[in-house]
Amino acid sequence: MRCKKCNYPENHPFGIYFKNGICSGCYTHEEKYSFDWDLRKIFLQEKLKILLNRSKSHYDCVIPISGDAEDYHTVHEVLRLDLNPLIVSVNDYFMNDIGWHNLHNLITYFDLDSFIFNPEISAYKELVRTSMRKYNHALWPSLALKSSFPVHVANQKKIPLIIYGQNQPTEQVGKFSHLDEVELTAWSRAEHDLFGCEIEDLLGSGGHVDPQDHQYYQYPNIKKLGKSKLVGMYLSNYFPWDPFSQNAEVSDFGFIPQNQTATFDPYERAGSSIYYTFHDLTKYLRCGYRKINDHVAREIRHSRITTKEGKKLISLYEPQPVYIKDLFKWLGVSNSGYEWFVTQKLKSVKHLISEEKNISNLNKINLPPRLDSKIQKGKDSTQEYATYMKGISL
């Protein structure tokens, strides 16, 4: 079953329900047009006063970032709230040259204190390989670190608040109302970010990693967090979140969009070597749809495209092949190991795997005008899986 309006499928990993053929995500999206967002912002400011009144830290909040376009918008809004943030980032080793530019540029443009964590790479690679074998999911170790390490930092430095951009379960499938003001918890992290798994599930499945190397893959002790009264807040509960429009504006801050073959969106996850390649492929394998479906649903709800136009875009982008050998080379997997994985684990999506690295872009697709007007020309990556890079000289 698919939503009659946004075309979202019923097997969304966050869970989705339908009423009269329309999905919960579309119903919740309509809230955006009934709220007084000025009042929501005032409510947020009052809430921040109470939270920060008890703070003894130099910093008001932690903002977890990866250099994504949404991170730029989130930092910008936090600074407009007159807060002093500490930027915290996890190097997941999946960034290309564009990603490194966007990360370093964000930090230098806004001139903020930052903390970039580089996990022990051999242990990290072992966890990625194990996650791929067990779950067909290469991003699990990255998601585990990114959803726990900022919490460790905030807790250790006695910073009372962590601020994120959007709450995906609310924005994508309407799992919660914006008025619920959902916060990050150990439960939401486990259920929504890590699909019910923990690091121990990988360590018992062939992952040979020293216990000392996985401290930050785990959420901090709940009792200690309870004493610190740390709050994880999402700005999308207090602002009329419109990712595509917001992301299109952050080029003014030096953000570089990236040309993609799997979607029309050059902003979301620009700079990732894996998001629109292996991850998009295995998302299709696990869930039956690709990232283009998320982007189409979002744009239909924001009335930039019609349902008919959205279906056409899906039909054009969903069959596009991806090149995944770079990931296996970075992981140190042999050619025979790569062939085994493709044959045994990716058999049903093998037709979407390209043996050619340079896949032609779909620049010739004529996008609907209201969508096309938001798109800025991106760049092509020249170096994938760039373990470390410095500078912003692109």
C-alpha cells in the first residue's frame, strides 16, 4: 500500500499508518499550517531560559553536526537564539572531498569551538563489515556513534542541552505531533536510529573488537544522565521546518551542493561517499524503496510538485544504478569477497549495481518549475572515502 498523496509505502522503517488512503506523515504535516509559529518560538525561548538557568557550563548547548546542509541551518538558528554552542562531530570516514569542505567551512564560517572525534579506524571498519554481513547496513556504526558521542560530551562537560535539526519520525511519517515536543532519549535512539540493535549484537556476530574501543558506540549510563537532567531538543518542533527551501539558502554560508544520480536533491547528505550508493541500494533491499521516495514525499507535502509529478520522478530515478566497489576497497575486502557479497547478499538488487565508476548524471531531466527554482548547481566529488582532509579550498 502507498499513500494516495505523497506515495510513501507502508513498510517505512519508522512505522506508518493510513486513514482513507492518506498516510500519517501527510496528516501530521498539515499541522504546520495551523500553528502560530511566532508563539512556538516564544515558547521555545521561555523553555531555554529555564533549562539554561541551572547551567554551570561555558557552553549553552551541543550541536551534533556532520557538515550537512541542515547542520548549517540548525547552527544559524541556534545563533539567532543567542546561544553559545559547542559543535561536536564524528568522523565516520564516509566523507568525500565535498563533505570535508562543508564540515570545515561550517566550523570556520560560524567561528565556533568544535570537537571532532576520530574513532579507532580498524575497529570501526570491523564493525562496518559485521553490520554489512548481518544487517545489509553499512551505516549502523556511524549512526551508533553519532547518536551517542554528543551525549557523552554534553554529559562530561555538564552542558545541559543538545540541539538537533529535525525529528525524522515526526517529519517523515508523522509518528508524533510537533506539539509532543519529542526529545532524544535512549529509547528513541535505539528504536528509531538503530532499529532496536546495540553494539553487543555486532560483537556477538563476528565483530572482533576490544571492549575498550566501543565505549562511545553505547549510550551513557541512564542514571548519570538522569542526575544531569540533560535535554535533547529538536528545532523542527518550534520552527516550520522546510528542509529543501532551508538547504537551498545555506550556499550563502559557503556550503557546496553535490550532483547526484539517485535524486534531484543536491543538498541532503552532500559530501557522503555512501549515502546515495551502497546505503541507498541496501535501503531498497530492506525497505523496498530508495531515497528518492523520501524526497518526493517531502516535496509533494510542501506543494512544490504534484502526486503525478512525484510518481514520474520516482520512475526516472529509482532504476538508476550505483557504483559500490569503492566501499569494499576502503574496507580492504578482496575482489572475491566483493563478488561473494554481491552474489549472496545483494542478489535481488544486482541489476542496480554498476561496474562503471563514472555513471552519467541525470541533468537532462526536466524538473517541475517550483522544484527546479530551488536547485543550485552542485559539484562532482573528486575523492571518495577521504579518511582525513583539511582546508576549504574547493
